Amino acid sequence: MNHLVALCAIGAEKVLANEIKFLGYKTTGNAPGRVFFDADDAGLFRTNLCLRTADRVYLQMASFHADDFDQLYDGVNSIAWQDFLKKDSRVVVDKVRTFKSKLSSEHAIQTMTLKSIYTKLQDVWHMSIMPESGEKSDVRIHIDQNQVSVLLDLSGEPLHKRGYRTDGGLAPMRETTACVLLQMMLWRRKTPLHDPFCGSGTIATEATLYAYDVAPGFGRHFALENLAIFNRKQADEIRCKEAEKIRPDAVVRITGTDIDPEAVRRSQLNAEHACVMAGRALQMIGSDQRLVRPDFDVADFKDIKAPYEQGLLLGNPPYGERLGDAAEAEALYGDMASLFSDFPGWQMGFITSNENFEKCIGKKAESIKNLKSGNLDTKFYIYR
């Protein structure tokens, strides 16, 4: 059994944990922005392919106590790195996090960790120097109250980089964040969904992949594929099994609008790439079926009306931090009050970093979820 750590936006731990359990794996705990779980060997690839709300997946190589650098060196050196890395691997200790620990110098910890790994490999393989001519393998060190966790990256590029988005515009939402919002709203595929600020189409596109049961990682590769432990035959079997789960016959009504014609063009292009990715997955199992694309149109949110009696309105309106300014954003939030009368009977969810959102829109949210993705603190306002 493998001990794994999945990273996510801070505030999304419960959503990610539920997703991991749905895949059939046992969670063992969580911390801010992290969920710990156990999985078999197949789970190393399957979690990277299938998890929608995880930013990365790491394999925990070891956990041990270290009060000084000698203990750190010995603990890292005790790991059978030769079973996981290739002889030409270029190892990078990409990040160190310490909390209430005697070892606190990130640079020194990085240096000692890398020295310990390379010494172990050189001793086992009888090499005087590591060529470092192959693919990069990232190692991360977490030290919490002198307890060291050594993590090996299985994802490579962050998992929000699905491979279908070629143009994100000025302030794109992360694909993983869009999936977190959909899960927090308990959205189901039969419920009509509309995004009135589609931007680059992320919410509508991720909702489409979710609605048709398309694994989000079909269009990309993972760092695991560069490791010695990678089982290509098993990975191909997993891809085929996940492709068989795709449901092109599902009834789905997903739409998006934006006042900017260029944003609508971006949304259409990105959604098309995602659906083509799904089509290629279907071709692996001999199917030529295709997904119905989400429908995007140019429109001001003040001019749209609910096309159905019930549905979900989910949006990422401008924050005023990277798009325009805060005053413009707050004026827009005030105008958004019309959505409640134009979409009666619909659930609504809006994500923003502006603390005055409720005051501006003139309506108290039923619940507010705090989310931190990267360096941006946001709040998700839910109206049911």
C-alpha cells in the first residue's frame, strides 16, 4: 500500500477527501491544503488521471523525526531511491516547508536532502557522478514539529493544467477551483448550468467533463511516467477503463455568456479542445461518439433571462484586482442584484476576493466558503 498526499486549495480539503473516497481510496487525515490517503499501485496513476479538485499528488517516501541535519541526512538516505528513480534522473528539491522545527533553513535543508539522495544513488549504482541528463524528478520536504515527510512528485505540471486550455485571458480561474465550486454547490448533470461571466469558459468546460464522466487528465502526461516505478501497461488499462465510463448520451444543458466577444471566442475554443480530448479517449475503446459542446453567446448579464424554471447560476465576476479596479467591480456587483429576479428558482454561486460583495449585491448568502488558491484569498457566496 502506498501513502499519498494530494494538495488542493485551502478550504477545499473536504471536497477533495470526498472525491478520493469516491474513487475507492481510504483517507487517513488532512491539513490545510492537503489530504492524506492510501492507495494501491494502480492508484498512483489513476488519482492523477481522475482527481478533479487536486492540484498535485505526491508519494510519501518516508516519515521520520529529525532534530538535526545528521538525522535528516540519514532518514533521506535510508529510502530506496534506486527503486523509484532512473540512472539519468535530475533530482530537484523544489520546495521546503518547516513549522515549529529545529531545522528551519530552507536552503540548507534542500542542499542536505539532495546530497543524501545522490550519495545513496551513487553508492548503489557505483557511479562517481550523476549525469542528470534525463527528466526532472521533484522532491518536497515538509517538517512539522521536527517530523519530516519526504514527498516525491507524481504529477509534474499542476493538475489544473488539463492540456485543453490554450488561452486563459487576463485572469483565468483554475480548472481545479471550478470543480471545487461545482462540488460545493452539489451540482448534478441534469440541472441546467449557466455562467454569466464565462471568461475563458473554465466553469462550463469543467462542468461538461464532469457531466459526461470524462476523467480530467486524458489530455496530458504526469511526472509518474518518468519514474522507474511507472507501469505503462497498467496505465493504458486504466485509461481504457476510465474511457468506458464516459457517457456521451447524458442529457446536459450547460451555457455561458460574456459581454466580451473575445471571451466567448476563448470559451468556445477551450471547450472544443476539451471535448476533442474526450473524443480521443472514446476512440481508444472504439467509439466514435462525441460530446455535446457547451453553448456560449455574447451577452451582458443584465440582458439574460432564465431559460428554465430551475438551474444553477455559477460565476466568477471580476474582482477588481487584476481586471479594472475595485470601484468598478463593486458597481458591477450592485447591478448583479437583477440576477435574482431574472433567474427566479435558480441556485446561485459567486466567487470573489472583494469583501463587500454581499453589501453591494444587496443579499445575504446562505453560506460563505473561504478558499485560498495560490496567493489569492477568495470567498464563495452560495445562494440556494
